Amino acid sequence: MKKKNGFTLIELLAVIVVLAIVTVLATSTILPYMGNAREDAFKVEAANAVNAADYVMNLYALGEFSFDSTGGKSSYNSETKKACITIEALIDAGAFDADKDAYKGRVIIDKSNNTYTLSLKKNDEFTLVNATGKNFSDATLSKADGWDAETYEHCSDLK
């Protein structure tokens, strides 16, 4: 009788089961880190949006940006020294490098006390509503809950 080389069905099944267990363990360990990384990336993008709005305000002070050129997407109230700049206007001005279809929102800058209020939404993945400041590392993100397009994607209510 000849000796046959190869693996038995039991040995192959054992290897497949071990690989499946390793895959499940690796996936369950890595997925939470991936979610946290996406949240952290969004917070950095939020800070970049505020910095872009600040940059646009500096351009406005130098006479190189006009709120009238945004087609009503942004506005400035010289009496209250408040500016509202939509994310779409920031993208159009080249100050914020993002996809217009993915990002919605606005930045309100109050120059009288140097405060920044941001409402930013990325698809339906993350939302930051009326967050104040320039660094959003401690900000609480939510999904698309509470997002009102009429309020947070326009500047018509600036007073």
C-alpha cells in the first residue's frame, strides 16, 4: 500500500477554525480604534473649518474677500461685528479643502469677543452643532440628530 501525502479533512478544518477565531479577535479589537480615528479626524476637520473661516475674515479685512460674492451664502453684520460663513462658501473661496456634497454647515465669528461657533455635518456620519471654540478635541459628536438644514446650512438668521 502506498503512503499518500497531504492533509486530512480534519486537519484542514482545524486550520480554518483557528483562522476564523484569529480574524474575529483581530476585527473586534481593531474596529473600535477605527471608529475613534474617524471621530478624531472629524474633530480636526472641524478645527480646520474654523481656521478657514478665520482666514477668510483676514482676507475680508485686507479687502480681498467680499461677502457679497458668496451669493447670499455668507454675511457680515458690521454693527454687531458678527460674520457667518457657510462651509460651501469656504470651499468656494478655496479656504477649506473638502467635498461640497459631504460637508454642510456654517461658522459664526463674533469679532466683538473673538468667539467662534461651528455647526458642521459630514454626510450622516458625524455632526457638531453650535460648538464653540477653535479646538474641538473634547467636543461631543453625534449622528445627524438635531441637524436643521434651514438653520445650520445658511446665514440668513445672523443678527
